[in-house]
Amino acid sequence: MPPVPHVYIVECSDGSFYCGSTWDLERRLGQHNEGVGARYTAHRRPVRLVWNCQFDSIKTAYELEKKIQGWSRAKRVALIERRYGDLSELSRRPTARGRPRA
């Protein structure tokens, strides 16, 4: 079976999350845990896979990776926990006074 594009989130040993995309998920996870996957994860090993999604297109996978990288921790946790209904609400950023924008 040929490799397919994936977007993934790993949880690092310090509790932080790292989001990436790859053609070969198992190989990439091995790289992260060997310390050669990414500078961010190299000093936060071991990492464990907490979420992933397969795509037909590397372009689509990369676009989602970049979106998730801009998300708050709360929104990433909702995705990992499959609380998809919460994602929209977590996209709303409060104003300086603490109220959601209209």
C-alpha cells in the first residue's frame, strides 16, 4: 500500500502539542521519537500520536496542518477529543472587554 498524506497531532512529554503533515505517518512518528523529526519535538520526547486524519491530496493536508497550527490549545483539545461541535465556538476570539465579537 503506497503512503498517503496525513495531518497529525502528537502530544510531547511536556504536555504541549505539535501538528504536522506527512506522507508516511509511522515513519514520521519514529523520526520524532528519534529526535530527528522536528526541532520542536527533538527536546520534548517521547511524543505520542493523539490525532490524525488521512487525505487524498497533500495540498489539502498541508492546508489543514497550517490551520491547526494557528489554533488555540482549547480548540486543538476539542479536535483531539472529537468534540467537533465545540470547534466553531472556540474559533470566536473575545474582544478586549471579554465579549465575543459580533
